[in-house]
Amino acid sequence: MRVSISQRPAAVAAGGRLPDDKLPLLLKLTGDPDAEIAKAAVRALREFGTPEAVARLAELAKSGPEPVRFAAVESLAASRYATAH
């Protein structure tokens, strides 16, 4: 999936307001070379309780780049879904 420059900030800013079919976009953006975009996508994932979202957050919390890793830990802790805890 290719992400256009205009999709990146829109997807991240929408966060939990995105429908479930946009989850793949957020998952992709967690690996964005721009650390701010990646962190924002990680923070938005806390609004998704799907196994894919929680698994990606757990993966990034263990082995992501430092700023993204911290955002993933924060997102897991702040998630309203029990599967993230």
C-alpha cells in the first residue's frame, strides 16, 4: 500500500475516528521514516482493539526505534482495550 503525502497527516490526525478498514494504513505508518508520523500512528493504534493493532504495539514496544518504542509503551498502557494490558 502506497501512502500519499496528503494521506499521512490526515490518517494520523483522525486516530480513533478512523473506520476499521483504515487500520492497515495506520499499521504501515508506524514504520514511517518521519518519527513524528510514526509516533502519531502508534498513538492512534491505541484506539483499535484488534489483535493486529495490539500485536504491532507490542512489537514496537520491544524493538522499535527509541521514540517510537516509548510511544508504543504509552499507547499500550493508555489503551481502553483489555487485550492491550
